[in-house]
Amino acid sequence: MVCLWMCCGLGLATTCDSSSEPLNTQAFSRTVSSAGGCTCAVLTSGDVFCDGDNNGGRCVSQIDAFPSHAIQVDVGHQFACALLLVGDIECWGTFSASFPTLGDEELYVKVSSGNGHACAITSIGQLFCVGDGTYGRTSVPNGVGVWGDVACGYHHTVASTATGELYAFGANGHG
């Protein structure tokens, strides 16, 4: 169940109390992401609605802000990124890096936001990581092949290939 917390804005919970009203889940069609007190969701309109802790400007809703509808959103530390229907990525908050421009036949299909870094996978399986490369968290391994998924953490990144091989790069303070 998804609930609207009247006292604090949009929140996602597994239970609702009597002061909560159910959220119209028909308004959300694609993705919801939450990190560090901020939750963002892609609405059926393609706009991104965010609410919560606006540390770094990451929790600002992006209503009519993009040149194309959003299809995915991912909240990082003090920033968020949206994947647009046209295959581009838009980020806001404290993140100032940008992803490389792709060729005519290639699009971004997945984005993940971390702590000062973000990664994205393209339609032909390339993985690009940009931003703060401290600890090697943006150092994509060479010669791996086709990438299938990626998740950015606070000081690390984990990515898997299309064949299921798993790679982790960045800080390894806990094994």
C-alpha cells in the first residue's frame, strides 16, 4: 500500500494510520526512488514529483522541466537524475557532471545515482560513470562486454553484465 502522509508530504510506507490518506497509485506508472529522506516518483504524465529533505536541491519536483517525458528517476546524495523517453539523462541538485553525448542510434536506458557520481547504461550495453571518481567508484572495468544493470552506492558502484557476471568498484572498506 502507498500512503500520503498529510503532515510531511509524500512518503512511502507499508502501513497507513488514520491520519493518512491513500495515494492515487494510478498517478505513478514508472519508477519510485528514495534516498536520504527524499522520495521521487515518475508520474504518468512523465513529470517527476519529489518530496522530503531538499538537501542540495535534489528533492525539487521536475514538473514540465524536461524537453521529454521521464521514464525513470533515481535519487542520490544531494542530487537526482531522470532518464528521459528520448534516451537522454537530466540531473539536478548538486551534481554538475554530464554524461557523454551518444551516437544517433544509441540511447541511455538506465541511470543510477550515488554520492557525487552517477552511472548509466546505453541501448548497446555500454556503461558510463561520471562525477566524483574518489575511491575508483567511476572506474568502469575495461573489456567486460555488454552491461545489463548498475547500482551506485555511497562510495562504490556495482554493475552486472548481460550474462550475469557481477563487478564492484570503488571503496571496499567492509569486504
